[in-house]
Amino acid sequence: MTVPVNEPVITAEAKQNVHEALESGWVSSAGRYIQEFEAAYARYLGVKHAITTTSGTTALHLALAALGIGPGDEVIVPDFTMIASAFAVLHAGARPVFVDVDPAIYTIDPSQIAAKITPRTKAIMPVHIYGHPADMDPILTLAREWKIAVVEDAAEAHGAEYKGRLCGSMGTVNAFSFYGNKIITTGEGGMVVTDDDAIAIRARSLRDLAHSPSKRFTHETVGFNYRMTNLQAGLGLGQLQHIAEFLKKKQWMAERYAQGLAGVRGLRLPVTRPWAKNVYWMYAVLVEDAFGMTRDAFRAALKERGIDTRDFFTSCAAQPALHDADPPPLGLARGLRQGPFPVTEDIAERGLYLPSGLALTEEQISAVISAIREIAHA
């Protein structure tokens, strides 16, 4: 049996919406599904504004640009995250300043943020990792004290909650991804969300090449083409209608893995804080010394049995593109690597995630559990 790491479920409503968009001829960035998806997503989150984009990366970039962040500015980012978080800061012309993460839940360590704040700091970008929320209250408190923005990267946390608040609804302006492996997908796509009217107006303008409000095809600001298509929005709208059952499926998956893998020596299962609703975007485990083999050997053994997995993210600060490029990226200096970040460096070497897609079946998850137990006892 082959078990993919993440296979999506596409709902009947999503397929019907895409078909109707095709039949209508509205296949590009105009059409009713754009507005309907934005309105539905804003209602779901309980925010005033939701603005579709072409990807989670462009959503982050657009959020930063709408805040006016640019050259000379700094944005605090966890070292353990998908590189898109750091790249978005660089695309804005600013400098990412990295912070190590909590060793249990892998999100930014709030106790280490204050030491990284300087007069150039304009935002903190907490990233909700693998479906678990970052510890937001200390971050929001710091941001208020220093009068800086918070930009939540909620790409991996659709439906996750922090003390009853939905991830992606707490910051100044926040970003989601709708890539094919996300809980809500549009194939590729993203969303910027905010309660700030001025930020929303600026984000909508920048997303659409910054046409002058007084005369179209006149541009007083450099903008971007970050427009989602009507086809994608129809897909996303149809998926969003089923988010409750998708989240229930993720919870079932996590409970099934937790039961099936309980007692496997040297395999550390996910931790969920009491204040968090974890949506288990990916079921992430750590291979400890007691397991008896390295993470890479474990992955290879699973692959031999037809089971696909993925490594944890690698340290952003260690990426050659950020410190070895010639010339270096904007805001960075050649050969000047930040760090060390011992937690990130450790978990990046030992972590992987198991098959976690919405299409995962009982037969498949049983096969994964059986394979892991077989490998662990070999």
C-alpha cells in the first residue's frame, strides 16, 4: 500500500463552483466567487476584511507592504518556519531578525523576542506551526508596549484557536495560505485579513497594481499583480463550507495516531498546550536517541514500505540564500549569519511528519502505525 503524505479532499460544492465559473466565462480575477469567498472567510474569522491573493507568500508580502514596511526596517520571525515567512520580509526590502522557538510546540519563544527588538523593528511575525498556535498574549503585549505591528502567519492553522480566538484574527494584519496541502485549498492562493480599514484599502490597491483611485492605468505607487482567479475562489468557497468536518477529520487522525503510537520508545508525539486548539495540519513527530535510528534512517524505512513523510523545516538563518549570496539580499550582509538557534537546529535534524492529508483512510493510517511499530521493534 502507498500512503501519500498529504492528499486533499475536493468537495462537490467546490467542483460545482469551478464548473460554474468556467461556464460563466469569468475565469480570471473578476467574478462573483472572489467577493463571496472573501466575505465568507471574513465572517468565519470574525474580521472586517479578507483580501484574496495568489499564495501565502504573496499574502505575507502584501500584509507587510500594506503596513508600509520597507528598506531599513526589521521584522522579527521565528527561525523555525517555512522559508516563505523570511522571504516575504526580504521581498518587502526589510531585514528578518530570527528568534528561536519553544522546544515542545515549535512556535516562536515569546521570552526571547524582547531582546531582539530595536528602534528599527516594525513588526513581529508569529507563525502557527503544524496546526498549533503560537503563544499570542505575550507577543501582543510586547507589540503594544513597543508600538509595533503583529503579522500572524496562519498558513498552517486554518481553524486553530488560541484561548478561544481563531488564529489569523488576532494580529494587526495576518496571512493565510491555500496551497494544495492546506486544510482549505484553492490549489495555490492566499488571503490577507485585517480589522484595519486603512490597511485593507492599501492592500487591495497594492494587490491590483496600485491603480490610482481617480484614474485607472495611472500609478502613483509600485503595486503587484497578486490577484486570485475566480476559479480558485470558487474552489476555496466550496471547501470552506466543509471546514468543520475537515477539522473533525484532522482531530480523528491525531487521536488515531496518538492511540496507535502510544508507548513507542523514542518517538515523541505532538504536544498541545492547554490554551490551544491544535488542528494537526501535519502530525509532527520527533525521533529521539532511544528510538535506535536516525530520523533519516526512519524515513527511509517507511519509504521502503510505501509510506511518504517529510522532514521538518530547516533553520531560516542557516539558509545559504540569506547569508552567502553575492550580493546578499536586501537588508542582510554577506557571511553574517544570525544565531545560534539550538532548539531549531535540534528539531530540524530529528523531526518529520507522517501522512496527514484529509483523504487519509482508516486502512492507510493503520498501515502507517503498523509499519512504525514494526520498524521500532526490528
